[in-house]
Amino acid sequence: MLEHLHRMGLRAEHMYMAGGVSIGLSFLSWMLSKQMENAGIDRADRWGIFIGEWAPTFIALGNGLRTYEK
């Protein structure tokens, strides 16, 4: 899988950036959901957690690609 991602042009830095962006999006989605929906804090928390769970995956892929690139 890492070889395929590498051939597609993805590099470790791209995955690390995606992880950082997902952390920012997690916070942003939490704030917007909390302010714009009348569903309460529980729904805002679910949105934040859902997007926040992407970050470890992107960072793990970045670590794998970093190892593959060496």
C-alpha cells in the first residue's frame, strides 16, 4: 500500500500536513456545529471527534511513507 501511495505522488510531508489540517478541521467543525446547530453540545462533540480521528491515520501513513522513502 505504501508503495502504491508513493507511486501516486504522495509523500510523508503530505500526510503530516493532512494530519495537521484534520486537527484544525476538527476544532472548526466543533465550533461551527456548536454555534449553528440547535442539536446541543453532544452533536458538536461527535463532529469534532469524527474528524479528529483522521489525524492519527494520516500521521501513521506519513510515518510509513517516511520509512519507505528511506
